[in-house]
Amino acid sequence: MKNATIQLDTLACPSCAQKIENATKALDGVDKDSVKILFNSSRVKLDFDDQKISIEDVENAITALGYEVKKSKVK
């Protein structure tokens, strides 16, 4: 499992955060219990299995919702 922090351009409202949380939890390979949306800092933290999904796939799911990913950090 890898740990990722994804910095978004901005989160405008709590419903935006909920949309991103639901979308990332639905991805195969993302640990659903690890998904945390840090609303005040516009960040998404999650764990994922890099054998099943890439960080780019996670970023693409977020951008498909209309949100801009600024950068990601994977450990």
C-alpha cells in the first residue's frame, strides 16, 4: 500500500468534498477507510494499492468531477 496526499486547487463547499470522497472511495484499489478530505487545506489523503491503481487514475477521477489537482505526493 502507498500513501498519497493530493493537493487540490480549491474546495468551494462541503458537498464538493463529499463528491470527491465518494468518487475516490469507489475506485478499485483505494482503501476506503483511509480516505480523508481535509477541507480547510484542500487536500485529499488516502492509501492505495499501486498494483491495482495508479495515482494518475485517482487524479483523473478527481479531475473528471471538475476539480483541479495541483500536485500529489506519494510515499
